[in-house]
Amino acid sequence: MLAGLWARSKIFLGCGCASLLWYDNIGYVHTVRGQSMKPTLNPGPTRALLRERVWVSKLPHTPQRGDIVVFRSPKHGQRLAMKRVSGVEGDVVIPSKTGKTGETSVVVKPGHVWVEADNHETAGRDSNEYGQLHTKMIVGRVTWLVWPWERIHDLRWTEAPGRTEAPGRTEAPGRTEAPGRTEAPERTEQG
């Protein structure tokens, strides 16, 4: 009897360890809460059973403009948030809302990104409220919408709805045009 119990325990422990390794290193299914990413995610009612689920990849990835990322909230350390990257290192970002500082443009610092909600009509917390997000706070990249079945699709190349380019936008050397509210830093002539 003890031998059979020990054999089942080893299987249970092995499965548990494998699950933890998968969650910590590969990815997991995350429930989308709230309306901040509407209409890309949760376009309808957000009652518990109707909330959408996404796959969050934890594989190494350098954040790019347009990525939807899950990160630790700068205001509430253990709480996770989900927003779209609209500016990366070196970009000049024009905030969609006037933040606490009242700045009209922000240069994204090295090792940081600027994240914003797709739905600017909600009170979702994003970089407009708490500033630039350090990349070390990013938990993973949202790659697939996996629930509900009729909406399953790849989210890696989606664009934020209703975004327009900033007026007078120029392209920085080595950078390509990007969707969202980012522009490259202006170049000045040195004489």
C-alpha cells in the first residue's frame, strides 16, 4: 500500500514541478479584466464568464512598439496590468492624456517603455499616469487571444485602434515608422 502511494506521489510531484517550470519560463493563460484594452480585448460585457483569456509568453523578447504586454503595476507592486507599448527607448512620445506633469512630449529613457491603453475613454492606469515603465517590470508579451473560441487570433501584430501619427513626425536613423503616438527625436544641425 505504501509503495503504491509513493508511486502516485512521485507522479503528482513531477507534474507539479513541470507545471511550475512551464509557468515561470514558457507562459500562461491570463484573464483580461476591465475595458482599458477595448476594442482589441474585451469588446463586449466583462462579466466573469465572458472575460477574454490571452496567452502571455514569458520567452525572452525585447519590447517593440505595438506589443501588448503584462507588467507589474508601478502603483500596486503585485497587481498585474496589461497595456500596449507605444514608445520604446529613444522615442519621443506625445501622451494621449495630459499627465500629472503636464508634459506635451516625453523622450523614452534607456531600459524603459511607454505603455498606453487602447481605450482612451476609460480611466485605465498607464504611462500617462505613472510615467515610463522600466522593462524589468514586464512579465510577458500577450501573443494570442485564446478565449472565447470565436475570437481566437494572433495578437502579435495588432495595432492600436484610432491612433494617428503625431504632427511633424520624422524618422530617426535606424528606426522605422511605427504605429501609435510616437515620433523619433528631432535632429539638430551642429555648426
